Amino acid sequence: MRLTMRTAMLGAAAMALAGCSYFGDDKPTAETASARPVGKLNTECARLQPLFGPEDTELSREKMNAGLKLELAKWDKDGNGWLSNSEAQPLNDELRAENVGASPVTDWNADSKIDEKEFGAGWRTMFELCDRNRNDVVSVRELGHSPNVAPPRTSPSEPKKKPEGSSAPPKAGY
């Protein structure tokens, strides 16, 4: 009887640990697929959301790069393979409207052409930050978390006090 009770307790504990996301991986399941975010997310990772397909539960680096090529082609109105600043302006307006803290698509090397590398820089950075388990895949679960790039600063309630003895000027020499 006592052995059966211990076995039952160990089994219950193992099931509880298996259900804990800390010990599990971010592989999609039927539960996470049905929990796919609907609408806009309020995290920095939301910039990646449009690259997810309607039934996707994860975004691989390869799929992201393919999606970025399609996005570049969508915004490249003259079809020359790069964006001018005037072609990038509506995209940047849309990114600002999404309000996800996305950095604008910018001509970083000032050659008047936003190429594929410059176009995808912001998305690639967010992919790196949002891939919490470093498996080159951003899952739906990871998409919902903020990477907290810069934690908010809190203002001190009282001014900082100088350490004792710090009011004396430094001594010259040895």
C-alpha cells in the first residue's frame, strides 16, 4: 500500500513537471495551435507576427527570410529589387501605426537604396531577441513574450546620498 502511494505521488509529480513550460520545449501542440494569438500583439515580437502563416505555430529563420523577400517585393513599387526612401515611407508609417516599437526601415549605408539586408535588419534583430530558446525557430509561445530589450528605468524616491568621507577632495601625490 505504501509503495503504491509513493508510486502514485511520483507519477503525479512527474506529470506536473512535464506540464511546466520551464522543463518542456516550445514544440507546438494542439493546445498551442488553438491558442494562436488573434489580432495584434503588444510585444516587441509582434513585428514578426505578419510573417506567420494563417495555420503556422512557429516561424523558422528560413521561412522568415522567404517572407521578407516577399514583403520587400510588395513594397518595391518599381520592381528594381530595392526600396527608395519614398517607397519605404508608407512601410514605416505602417510600422509606426502597429505601435510595436519597431525601428524604421532605413538606408543604413546612405547609398539611396534600401536593399534586402537593410530591409530585413529590424525583423532579423527581433527574431534573434524573440527566439528565447535559441533553436532558430520563434514559436507562438515565444511570439507572445517581450524580450525586454531595455528595462524601464525607475526614478529614485530620494536623491542619492554621497558615501561618508566623499566630500573631501582627493589628496595629491602618494
